Amino acid sequence: SAVISQKPSRDICQRGTSLTIQCQVDSQVTMMFWYRQQPGQSLTLIATANQGSEATYESGFVIDKFPISRPNLTFSTLTVSNMSPEDSSIYLCSVDREGLYEQYFGPGTRLTVT
Amino acid sequence: QKEVEQNSGPLSVPEGAIASLNCTYSDQGSQSFFWYRQYSGKSPELIMFIYSNGDKEDGRFTAQLNKASQYVSLLIRDSQPSDSATYLCAVKKSDYKLSFGAGTTVTVRA
């Protein structure tokens, strides 16, 4: 399995501001995913980030709100823009080496928007 | 119809008993199936994955897959208080994306 780290682990932000979350993997992976887990809910996929191509977003999520970068095979960022209290969630990145194997999750970023 | 459905919880079992978790999925083209354990305040931890029909055992955990019935289950034998968590069933679709069930919360009573 891959070792995945995320920064920050948690943050409290004011509405209207933006936060960038970093995801670092200890080995090269083809596919990285960003999920959101709202309080008491299961995981919802935000977008898929493959190196060398634009991120693909799921229904209900847009690039202007959740811009993603994937500059290389071990790193990705997710920005939560113009935040509102409804964005308070845990944000998780996950990796899948070739799309054919198991997905592993990072420790998550707990975001609170006041 | 939800893509992945899990049996509603919470599930409470006495220590030492078997906990049985069920999951059904709607996409017949799904090829791989996963069980994650999530402790409160933590990220999901992969505990079992299965690709072929039948049973797969790993320690106290057994995953069972029946593609014809679009059904996957997880058995936890000799349940321990440390098994108390939410268990998430996930199905990988042909586009490599995971679809998650709502989760089943398990409580093991000492």
C-alpha cells in the first residue's frame, strides 16, 4: 500500500476565503481522487486527478469552486474556494496505482468554515 | 436505486460473536469490491478486497462475493471491542471510480 500524507490535517477558516489542501504520496501513482465526507455521511467523490490531464469533476462539483492541480505522479492539491459553512467537511485524497488496484486513503483534512 | 446499498445499522453484537455485513450493488459491470473500516474521526482503512466469486479470508475477516446476485458481504468472526467502527462497502466501476455505500456502524459489546 502507499503512504499518503495530507496537509493541513485540520483548519478553521472564515467564509469567503480559500484553502488549499495538499496530498503527497510516497510512490508514483496514476490516479488520484478527491473525496468529501460531510458530517455523519459517507464519502462523495469530488473529482479524479490524473497527471498530465485536466481533472474530471463529478456532478455537483465545479472547477471554479474546487480547482485541482496534479503537477506530477506523487502530488496533488485541492482548493476549496470562496468557502461557506456548507463546505465544512473532511476532505480526503486517495490513490490507485493504475486504476486496477485497491484505493488507499490519506488521513484527511478536517475543515470548519465559520 | 442507489448504486451501493448496505444493510441498515447500527449493528450490535456481543464480544466473540460473528458480525455479518451485507452490501448490494446495481452496476453489473462492477469488477472489484472493497470493505473499508472507519473509526470515528479517522479516514477509511482498507480491510478486505475481493475480485472473484466466492469467499476470501484474511484473519478474522471473510469477504464473500456473488456477482450473479450482485451481492457482497463481510463476516467478522470472534468480534472484539476494537472492531467497533463504521464499515463501508465500496464498488469499483468500469471507469475506476469507487462508489460507496452509506456505511454500517458496528458496536461490539464487551
